[in-house]
Amino acid sequence: MADALGPAMSFLSAATTRSPLPPPVVSPTIRSPFPSPVSSPSPPDSPAHSSSTLPLLSNNAALTKICDVTRYPAECLATIASFQTGETNPISVLKIGIHALQKSFEEATAVATKIINDLSTTAAVKVPLDTCVESFDSGIAVLSDALTAFSGHDIGTLSTKLSAALTYSETCEEAFAEQPDLESPLKETNQHLDKLASINLAISASLQWS
């Protein structure tokens, strides 16, 4: 019996000894779930100590005071602040305001011309639009005269030109009002022009040339 089992036991022993084992599994590197410490950035300067903030606050306060003399202080602030650089006083603000109004007249002319050239625009609408384009072009020209008067400290001529600028948006709207069946496509544009012209006129009245 022992002789019969001998070969079998030898086979099992050899099989056990030679049985291939799976290669060792390399455990992945265990990383800490917590990020490495990062140095905190320095806190920004507070408004009370920031040298760059103080001039900005000062300019805003000065601009607010200037715009408060107008009928449209919010529009004044929004318009002037977008172009403002350097010192803030009524003279510098008025110059910015005149340029802003002149640019707005140019944009209004472009809008009106585009509508005129649109194939869907009727002849009845084109007639008052032609009047609007003429008025806007006149506004651009009169503001060039206003800037010349501004440079020469000619307050009388400046006031006259700025008063004239106030009429051109009205002329455009009146051209549509003469035809009750037509609604002006430039109503909002003319309201914007009217406000800017009014703002400039009000600021010019407060000027004190040095």
C-alpha cells in the first residue's frame, strides 16, 4: 500500500512545490486625502489704506457733485465715468460730455441711414428719417463749433451752440409726429440725445473759468 501511494505522494509533493504563484501585486502609493499646505495669499489692501482707491473715490465724489446740477444725474455719471481720465472738474467733465454727445449723434446718423437703406422701409417712413439724418448731421457740426468756443473760453458762443444741440433730437421726433400713423423707430435714440444735450447745457451754466 505504501509502495502504491509513494508515486502519488511524490507527484502531489512536486505539484505543490512547483505550483506557480501569481506575481506580487504592487500596492498603489497611498496619498494623503489632504492637500499639501499652501501659503495663504496676502489680503488685499483695504479701501482705507489703498493708495490707488483713494483717487478713484475722490473722483467719483467730485463727479457726483457735478452731475447733481443736471436733470439726469444718473445718466451723467454713467456717461462721463466711462470716458473719464485725470482730474475731475466742471470744465473737464463738460468737454467729455460734448465729445460723448457728438459721438452719439454720429451713431444716431448711422442707425437712421441703415433704416433708410433697408428694403423693408416704406417711403412714408423714409421722409421723416431723412429729416432726422439732416438734424443729426447738424448736431455734429454745431458741437464742433461748441468745442472751438470751449477752447477759446467763449462762454456765450458755447451756451448758444449747446442750446442748439438740444433741438436736433426734437426736430427728428417732430418729423414723425407730423404723421400720426407713423411711430418713430428712433424714439429711444432721441431721448438719449436729449438727455446728453441737457446735461451739457446744465454743466456749462455752472462753469467758472480760471
